[in-house]
Amino acid sequence: MAEVMKWVEGTKGYVNDLKLEMRRVTWPNRKQVEGTTAVVIISVFAFAGYFAIVDSILVKVVKAILDFFTK
């Protein structure tokens, strides 16, 4: 029974610490969220384009190498 009470007290302490920490958090406003979301979306498309180009180049190079050695 003592272990259960110790667990309950520990859980209460954790929840209280969590509430205190959440009050200290500085939440971004809507404009900041929209701005960072736009940056993330643009970055994802930019990296996708970059990797598509690099992938197509590597496919051509590997295919050329394989064709060279198979003939």
C-alpha cells in the first residue's frame, strides 16, 4: 500500500510540475505559426526537387556504367 501511495504522490508531483512548466511556455501567435509553416512547406518542396534532380542524374550515371560493362 505504501508503494501505491508513493506512486500517487509522485504522479501528483509530476502533474503539478508539468502545469507549472506549461505556464512558462511562450506560445507563438498565429502570424508566427503561418510564417514558419510556409517556410517548412517551401523547404520540403525545394528539397524534393533537389533530390529528384540528383536521383535522375545518379540513375543515368549508374545506367551508363552498367551499359558500359555489360557490352
